[in-house]
Amino acid sequence: MVAGVPGRGGGGSDPGKTFLQDFRRVGDTVFFDTSDTNLLHAFDLVEGTDEVVASGVLGFDTTEAHVLWYGGKAGLIEIGTGTEIELASPSGFANWRFTPSGAYVLRLPTPTDLTPEDSLASAYDLGGAQVPMPSSGYVHGVFPDDGLLTLRGDQQMHYGKIGQSGTIPLGYPPLLGAEARIIDERLEVIEYSGDLWRVPLDGSPAIKLASGVGYFEYLDDARLLTTFEGELRLFHVAKGELTVLANNVGSFLVGPEGGVYYSVNGEDGAPGNGVWYLPSSALPSP
């Protein structure tokens, strides 16, 4: 329950509550908003009470300790105490979210914001204070280390961390990849063509690791598992070797024991359709 929110009423017991809107569960509380009334609710699953905690809400986000809501303005509520602060920001609508670490709130302006100050992303700590941002640019990615990937007016990709004003120009062309993630102080980008690039965050030149990569997971530092055009592929990154493990594969999952579960989706009634398992001993070794 959101404790101690003054001047805001609850809704009484409703054991059969059904959540049709966007909702997030934090402990025994479900937060949800209503598009017709723009209200943010906190529903207590134990007590069965429904409390309105904010109005004028167009979207919200949560962590284990806070709920963030935004509309024409934005507010941050501490779940344990109900303490709320309003986040100051330029005028104009923007999307707000917590960073993956939950340490900061990030304001990302929308294309409808027309004034120069509205076009800049901004960040706030959990006390509501604005914090330094990497030099301005369009935010392409937000990462678990509170790093931002931005494209600046010089058409150069930059990397920097929230809380710090400096950035590092990256040795990678300004192309928005289909997927980008940070692994061990490097950025890895899959382009829409299926090329996988390793981009050091110190500004060193990017290295093309492999072609024909889709969704991927690392088995270890040397081996990468991916699907591309229906093939389940294993790349030995250091050796540049490719092994096709199966065909007509829709998806895969690496099990905690190191084996691989994958689904085969051939033509209707084709032999072999279903879920298969490859133990770690059957995979090419590092």
C-alpha cells in the first residue's frame, strides 16, 4: 500500500478486481492507470482497497521502492512512506521512466516538443534534484550501468553516463542497430542486416564479429548462440567458426545447466516439429 498519501481517498474492498489497464505489481500493491479518467490507482491485494494516488496521469513506471507518474508534469512517490515530490522540467510533453538501475529518473522528450530546452533529455535523482547529463544528443539507448548512447548533431555516436557531463565518441557509424547491449564495458550492436559489431566504450575502432546474427545469447566468452533465417547457429567468436545446430527454429532458451532448449516450427505435420533439447556436452566446445 502507498502509505501516508494525504488528501487522497481509497475505494473500499473489491476482492474481484480485474485490471484491464497497464499495471505493475510491487509487493502486495498493484499500480494501474485509467485512460478514461487519467488516474493512478494503488490496489492493495491483501486489504482489497483501491486508493487513487495521482491525477492527470498519462503514464507511469515503478521500481521496488518508488512509483513515477507523468502527464503535464511528473511526480515521484516513495512507496513505503507515501512521500511525494514533483519533478521540475521544461514545458512540453515527454516520456518519463526509471533508468534500468532504478537510481535515476529519465525524461525523454517527444518529437512534438518544439523549443530547444524541450528537445534535451534530462535526469533526476530520487530526491528530485536534476543531475548532470552526457552532452546533448538524441538518446538511442539506456543501459543498466546508467550509460546513454546518443547521436549528436555532428552525426557521431557518443557514450556517457548519467551524473557525468562528458562523453566518449565511439568508433562506430551512426546507425541505429536492431539491438544494442552493454557487455563487459563494450557495446555490442546487431544491425538490421544481421551483422554483429563489438564497439569498445573507450572510443577504439569497432570490430565486426559475425554476420547472420539475430537474437543471441553468449554461452561463455568464446561462444555465441543465435537464430537467423530459421537456423540455430553457434559462433565461435575468437576462431570465426560457425556451426548450424538445427533448422526451422523459431526460438531458443539457454538453460541454467548450460544446455539449449529450442522449438522447431516446420510445415504443418512435418516430422521433428516441437521442442528439442541439446545438452551442453553436445555443443561445440570453446
